[in-house]
Amino acid sequence: MVLVSAKEMIEKAHEGHYAIGAFNINNMEWTKAILAACQQANSPVILQVSEGAAKYMCGFKQCADMVKNIHDHMGITVPVALHLDHGTFEGAKACIEAGFTSVMFDGSHYDFAENLEKSKEIIKLAHSQGVSVECEVGGIGGTEDGVTAKGELADPEQCAKIADLGVDFLACGIGNIHGIYPANWEGLSFDQLKAIKERVGDLPLVLHGGTGIPVEQVQKAISMGISKINVNTDLQLVFAEATKQYVEAGLVDDGKGYDPRKLLKPGREAIVERTKELIREFGSDGKAWN
Ligand code: 13P
């Protein structure tokens, strides 16, 4: 199966009350590991790339080509979408051109009228190419320069206006933030999620900042209409920890332990295991079709 748009897998997840994991990739190791995990778990998956990570990997075209080549080389049969995470207006257009099958246009930092206008344009362009679209209302906070911003709450009326544009799925702040949650985090706002869901009807919703949210809250959010969960930091942490253990055990100096294929293996295997665990928590295991 070639790369697919994320529309069908997210709609099936929404109907079936589970969520699709959208895992950020950083390089070839991440791509191989996440694809292997999804194949083993027989789960559909979204591989997503931020504009910063795409720059690090030498551009959108390189990301699209790398994912397609690895996917084909590994003989992956579960549905896989390649998605732009937090795209700019120009970035989303460039990804559609480069062969991504899904894009997020994040206009949450514009005033709402401009967000709406730009979202409309991206949706029209993407849909003309069979590419699915995620938009965002209400910024998702996070840690920048050591300061952790509180997660914003999206306005249900604004969510409804974006829903009316025909967006495929919508990211809305419900107190979630990117990165590690501070000790005094108040948890997800289920009242806000309920209010948003009531206004957007059947539109599937996206939970950003999937690292470190207690499983019960994740599963409650899924039961209330969250159908895509973004995870980045979690897999970075397990990769770093496994690599650290390899180094601290002195294995770099053991024979050819310095060979990158050996040095990066524990980290890659840790990503495979953690991804499978997350897939089970999200309930998408066994949900692939081919
Ligand atoms: P985390 O890094 O907190 O898992 O968030 C990922 C994310 O939401 C990407 O858009």
C-alpha cells in the first residue's frame, strides 16, 4: 500500500472510539522504529514532521522520499500517512507539493479571521490533491526558554467555524501542552472538550502534547471524541535513556560498539517497544486494513 491520506484512518478511529497515534519523526531511526512497531501491532499510523525537523532532515522532499522508500523497503502493509505538524501557510503548500499525504496548517497565532481565511485556502488546495488537513484553534502551550505556558482553552464557537470549512480533523486546546507537564498541571479540561465536541458534531479532534498525560485521561478524552494523539517528547526520552545506558555500560568501547548501527540500536528498539505500548493505550492495535 502506498502512503495514504489520514482522513479514512481518523474517521474509522472516530467511529470505533479509539485514536490513531501521530508520532513525530526525527530521522531514519525514528522512521524505521515507528513503522516496525505499527506493522507488529497491525495499527494504522501517522508519521509527522515539524518544519524544524524537516529542515534538520534536509527538506520536505527528502522527508517524503525517505518515508516512502523506508516504507516500501520494509514491506509495510498497514495504512501510513505522512503529515506536516504545526505547518505554516507556506510550509503546508510546500508539503502538498513534496508528496505529504496530510498537512496541519497552524494558524492559531493569527487573529481568528485570518486563521479562518488561510485555513480555507489550505483546505481547498489540499483536498484538490487528496491530502487531508488539520487546523488549530487556541494555541497549545509548551516550554520555551525554560518557561512553561499554561495550555489554552479553544473557543467552541471558533472551532465550529473552522469545522464548517470542511477541515478533516481539528486541534483544539483543552489545557494540554507540548513537552513535559509541570508538577502543578491541572489536567485536561473535559468540560471544554465536551463543549467543543457539542459544537463541532462529527468532526474528529486532535490531542497535542501526548507525552505524560495519565492514561485514564487519555482514554477518557478518546471516549469523548479525540481521534488523533500527537506524541514526540515521549519517544525522544526513551531513545535518550536507552542510548545513555548503552554508553554508561561502557559498550561503546566493547569491540566495535562505536559502530552507529550498534550504538543507535538500543534507542531504536526502545522506540519500537514504547510505540507499541502507546498504540495499545490508544486502542488502534489490530485496526489496520489492507
Ligand atoms: P509532545 O512532545 O508533548 O509529545 O507533543 C507532541 C505534539 O503535540 C506535536 O505536535
